[in-house]
Amino acid sequence: MMERGYQLDKSVILKLLTHLQSNEHFVLQEAEIFHEALQQYSLANVGFADCIILAQAKQLGVTLYTFDKRLAKLEGASSVPSL
């Protein structure tokens, strides 16, 4: 979303998100999920929002089923089975 919507390079988004995480003036609602999502986002070719959703699913101990082929390749996610 941020890459396409705001036409920002992933490196810029990573810098901004890292700043949010490390700046004491920001309080993250779920810091552990944000941290895991940020790590995953830095390594994978998927959006940050997808990484947040995946981190939440992992915390709940459930598999995230998705139609997104790139997201489905990540640990904790799986493609929606075809009927």
C-alpha cells in the first residue's frame, strides 16, 4: 500500500517504520507484532500490512490462508486451497 499508494521506495518505508519503532515519542499498540512484521517486511517481497497480518496470525498460532502467492510462500502462511 505505501509503496504503490505513496510511490515510496521500500528502503524509505523501512527507514520510516524503523524510526517509528525506535522513537520514544511513539507508542506502538502491539510492539512485538510490529517488530516481527518489520523484520519480515525487510526480508520478503510483500507489503508491510501483509506482514502485520501474518505476525498476528503467528501470535495466535493459526495459519494465514491467502490468495497472495508471494505471501503464501512465507512461514505461517498458505495458499487458499482450490475447490
